[in-house]
Amino acid sequence: MKKRFVLTAPFMFLIILLFPLLSANRLESSPKVQPIATASIEVVSNQEELLIAEIYKSRLAKAIENYFNKAIAKKKIIGASVGIVKCESTIYLGGFGNRNAAKKDTIDEETIFRIGSLSKGFAGILTGIHVQDGLINWDDKIVDHIPSFRMRSKKGTATVSLANILSQSSGLPRHSFTNLVEDGQSLGTIASKFNEIRTIGKPGTIYSYQNAAFALSGEIIERVTGQSLGEVMQDRIFDPLDMTTASTNYEALASAKNVAQPHRKRYGRWRSIPLNKKYYNAIAAGGVNASAKDMSKWMRFLLGHNQDVLESATLTDVFSPKINIGGRCYYKKWKGHKKSSYAMGWRIHEFTNPVTKESNTIIHHGGTVNNYRSEIAIYPKDDLGITVLFNSPTKVARNVIPDLRKIVDKIMNMPLEELEEEQPALIL
């Protein structure tokens, strides 16, 4: 007679924590699992628990792999790398497709990508670290740290704060002087040119996305520490979190062996294009390189599992909404979306479950640079994080976060009997 198991939510949580113990090529090691009080659970042996966990792990991997392989087959992407974390554990880590379409080499969890504006999340956290250290304050005026900084009016010059530029509410028109950043001009030079632009609102009153103004946050950190932003990020984030493939310069990316080459589609075929140096002069806005493996370590920290790097109160400050995001955006089409705001380098979305009417918050950002495309989302209430890195521009990125969330939920909530049956991988 086939043995049955009664699975409850706490037991499923135990299974999630057991995932990393099962597969060295997909999952990292897990912290010691603490006993969990449960009810209505049949007594099972450790061997049986591992078997159950292996079944769930296998089905989750199969469903995720099917999702991305389908996108590759339809030529929607050339490749991607994915990291999913839950309760301090990495429950999925893997790569798909090719680093270079011409060479047919493969992407894995340690393949390095440029992450574009996901770098802004690092800048927000790094600023919080230095606020915690007492070297700067959120309300510090930009001109007090960068004397060459100028806005159209004297009042504007004296008013724009560090919090304003980090929350995209400086009052400047959208993408002011992004062209100068991409041309390689220094941030000190660009800071003196904002007086050439007519503002669209008072600081702190209107959302308007920036790269040049946002990157001044990194310039300020350099000036108060006496180090380059890359050195500070290495010392305060990458090293403490053991992010071994992460870097902030072109040379590190160009010299690495396991790098995803950016691609452009021409005449229906993906063709690789050269790496470029854009945004390495503005690291805070878009100059970080990383792998999915490192981004998984980053997400575990963002979920509050490493307070040695940043205290929970300061992490809350970084994620506190500062300005409402208006206009049309792809994430506003995600099911249940209610409103979006911008915090310190992060977008904060509020959602309502259309069935249960429960509310949920997602901490999110997307990124694009040099034909790379990236997405990250943190679900604090569910202790869940998802990162996807692409080496091509793709419409898949618009919905990859809710798609993967749906896959995770469907697998984790599926009765064991159904998973034990041979069935095709789940496709959304």
C-alpha cells in the first residue's frame, strides 16, 4: 500500500529549508533548520522528508527550466540566469541558453551580467550604511557635499537633498543629462550643468526618473570616505556578503571568463555586440556587474538575514516610499497592482489579492544597459526574492517576476500525490 503524507503549511516551510541540502549543482548550503511546531502531520523519517523535498525541488526546477527553454525556442531571449531565495535558502539557481550565440557556450548561475539600474538598489543600501555610520544624513543638501552643484535657481540649489536624488524627486525633467553620463563625462562636471535645465517641480513633490542626478549619491560617498565608490561597495557590501563575482568596472567584466555577452536581434537572429563602458562613470546609477548566484546572496540580505551589514531600522528607511510613481509602467499591469512609489533606489509596489483581498508589498527594480536586461523583486511578507538576468533586450522581462512567482506558488501549494504523478512541466 502506498504510504501517504499529510502536509501542512509549516511542514512545507520545513521542506523549503531542506532544499539546499539536496543538490550541490543547483542549491547552496542551508543554515541549521530549527524545529517547527506542527499539527496534523504524520510522523515521517528524515529519509522520507528528504525524498519529499527532492520531489518538490525537482518539479520546481523542471517548471522554471521549461519556462525559459520555451522563451529560447521562440527566440524571445538568447539566455538568462535565475536566482530564487526563500527563508534564507536559495531554492533555485540556474542558467539557460548561451553566453554568446555565435559560440554556443552555456550560461550558469555564476555567469556575470551587467545589471543596469538594479545598481540603484545597491546605491540606496550603501547610502543607508553611511547614514548608519553617521558620515551623512538623508536630508543632507547636495551642494554641501558637491560645491559645484547648481540648479536653475539659488533656492533649488540650496534645497535638493540626498533623499531627493535617491527617490527620483529632485524636480528635474526625466533623464536630465543621461546623455552626458553615457558620453563618459565626470559627475563633478555634470553637477555644475543642472542650472541649464528648467525644473518641473519643487524637490520632493514630483517623481521624475534620473541617472545623472541619482549618481551624485555615489559621488558624495566617495567624498566623505576618501575612497572610490567601487572600493567602498566592495568593502561594505560585496565582501561581507561573499559576492565573489560582483564588480563595478569595465576591466573586471572584460577580463572575466564566464561573462554573458550582450545581444541584439537582427533579421530574426540574435547577434552578439561588444561590451561598452557606459555608466562605469556613474556606478550608482548603472555600473554594477554580478551573477545570479551573487544576486541571491544580495536578496537574502535584503530580506533581513544579515544585520551585520545593515540594521533592520535603516533597511526600513531605505525601503520607505517617498514619492508616488505616476504614468504608464509595465509593472502596473501586474495582476492586483494598486499603487507604486519610489524609495531610496527602489520601487515599492502595493498589491491586493483579487480573491482574498489581502494586501502585499513588493520591493522591485528593473534595469537595462548595453543590451542587458534585468529584474529583481523582494516579497518581505513571504520572505521570497526573485532575480532574473538577461543578455538581451526582451519583452519577457515585463512579466517574468509575476510569472515565476506564480510557478513557485503553484508548485509549493500542490499536494504531494499530484507531484508524484508523471506529468509535463508547468507552463503559464
